[in-house]
Amino acid sequence: MTNTFSTPLPKQVNAMETFPKKVYQSKGYADREDYLNSLRDTYGADAVNAFISFMPPSEDFDGLISDLDDYTSGDNFYDMIAAELNGGEA
């Protein structure tokens, strides 16, 4: 991207940046891995590992929790989405 103005462009935010360790510590965890292990105990390792494979760490405390809650709610929300993406076949 070419900047045609004299004002410098703002630094692009890297969505893959993690929270500083102190953020996890302020919530009672040693670090991100400790936090993720806690989520694995609550939601299951397979679910947590699947979601963190495509969600940025910046979603650890909101989007990740929301998606894990939806996924484990038992309302088959993700099955319905998968069926829709597969042409209506479950």
C-alpha cells in the first residue's frame, strides 16, 4: 500500500499476537498454556485444540469461550452449520 499522505500509516496489528503473560496471571493462570489446559479440562482437549488451530490468541477470553460454549451446548449448532455447508446433508 502506498501512502500518498505525509502522515505515516499506523502500524498494522498482528492478529496472531498473544496477550502478555501478566494477562493470564491476572486471571489466575501461570501462562497461556496453563489457561488452555484449564479449558481442555472443561471443554475437552479435542474441542479446544480444534478451535485454537484457527482462532488467534487474541480471542482467548471472548471468542474462544463463546465458540466452545456453543460447541459443547448440545444444541448441535456446529452440526447444523456443517450440514448447511454440505448442501443440507448432516
